[in-house]
Amino acid sequence: MREPDMQKLDALVGRLVGDVGAAMSGALVVLGEQVGIYKAMADGTPMSVQDLAAKTGVKERYLREWLSAQAAADYVAYDEKTDRFSLTPEQAMVFAEENSPAFFVGAFEVVQSMWMDEPKIADAFRTGKGLGWHEHSTCLFRGTERFFRPGYNSHLVNEWIPALAGVEAKLKAGASVADVGCGHGASTVLMAQAYPASHFTGFDYHGPSIERAKAAAQDAGVADRVTFQQGSAAEFPGRGYDMVAMFDCLHDMGDPVGAGRHVKETLGPNGTWLIVEPFANDHLKDNLNPVGRVYYGASTMICTPASLSQEVGLGLGAQAGEMKLRKVALDAGFTHFRRATETPFNMVFEVRA
């Protein structure tokens, strides 16, 4: 047996202490959001445990323990002199303000589903079978929408669509758009709000997500120009679309090339296929960073099993990178593939025939 380097061992254990604390804090984040603690603290007013317990209806003894753990994580602020807790403006944006560009609670709901579904993934590891999106715990569907929505709110209308040649003008004038793999419809509704002259159809094979998307469109007041319909990426109906969009879902598909061929058939003249995918470099060594860690983790537990559960089962994974995505588009029959823009979390591609 090789002798360990004790300094390296100590450093590794130190990192693991932080990781275990982060995992435990994640469960507490989901708990705190569920029982309304963050919302009650959103205005930043310092409060005693007693006052906050009265405001939230949470029992005082549980609340003190939760607040203490959150203060240790630096997720809430603590004033020792007054024994009061509060949220800083930054903490409020992350934990209490759902429409903030930094809202992060959805990410912890995705992690919650990974823990809950681990036995199913362990079976997939042993058998080689996949695990369909619909087979996951329901917190994944809600968490995914809430995780991606802040990025869409910040970038979709202001940066991503303007980066596509000629698309914004079409949407302002009145275009027909398919949002494939729309989930709960966050991206579809957002586009409908920004471009009232256009009509948007959201497709997803997951029936419960379609029902949730319909309710979201009603709540947002855009149901007159948004249609949601159950349908797969390889078979969604319609022709002559000015744009077909896929947000953070192409890599989940078993046959992304087949889906691309279908997109090509449904696009009208000079139509655009908008592909938004998790940010990734083409080589593993360049993805060994905090963002890559998150995406590889999600890919292991969610994205790759979803792809392997379907026909072909290409298994692109959430860190496919531009080269693999370009090959998918070219194999599907497209000739134009361009990285239009990017953020630290997403790559945005413009694809045309």
C-alpha cells in the first residue's frame, strides 16, 4: 500500500468538510424556502428568533437551530450584540427574490432530486439502462425551471436573441416560434411577453410539465399568443417556423441528430435553430472547474441517464462542448453553425440550413 502524503490528506479532508457542510446547507435552503423563512426576512430587517418565529409560524427552537446553521454558512447575517438575524441585500437576491438574476434556490431543489433518485441511478449504473426525465422525483421539474429561469430573464431577450442574425426583427414584426423541450414554459412565456406580435408554441413530452406551462402562461397574461402541447423533439407538429428553440435540453435527447433533422423539416425559409446549452469547453481538462463540477454532477445523475433511456442513446452529456454540438447540427443536415454569444453558464448557437 502506498503511503499517503499527510499534507495532501489534510487538505483533502479540509475540502471535504466544506463539501459536507455545503450538502447539509443545501437541504436547509430547501427547507427554509418551503416554510417561508427567507421571504419573511427579505426586507433585511434584523429580527430576533422570537420575532421571526411569530412572523413565520415556525417553532422557535427549530428556527434558532436553522438560523445558526445558515449563519455558519454565511447564508444569513448574525449580529452578536443584538442576537438578531437578517438577510443582506445580496443574500436576499439569492434566497428570497425569485425573479432576481441571482436566485439560487432552484439549484438546491435539483440537488434534492439527485439525492432522492440515487437508488434509481445506482441501478442504471449496474444495468446500463437509462432513467427517463419523467421517472425522476417531481422536485427536479420545479427546480430545473427555477434554476434556469434567472439566466433566461437576464439574457434571453436582452442578449441571446439580439445576437442571432435577423431574428429579433422577425419576432418584433410577428413570427412563428417553436420552443422544444420547454418544460414548465419559462423561456416560452418570457419570449411571448417580449414579442407580443409573435406566436409561440411550447412542446415537451412530459405531460405534467405542459400543464404547468399552460398555467404559467395564464398567470403571465400571454395565453392568447402561447400554445403548449405535448410532443417529442423528433415528432412535434408544425411547419414554417421562423425559429425553433431548444434551451438546455438537446444534450438530454437520445437522438439529437434525429431531432435536428426534424427541426430542419419544420423550419421555414431562412429559419433559425436556436440551441442554448450548458457552457463547456471541448476538452475535459478545461472543464475541471466549479461550473464544470456542477454540470458534470447533474449530467451523471440526470442528463446522461435521460439520453440513455431513449432510442439511439447518444449520451452527449451536459458538458458536450462546441465540437460535439457542431457535429450534431452538421449530421442533421445544417450547413451554418455559429456560436452567437455565451455566458459563464451557457453557450448560444445559431444554426441554419
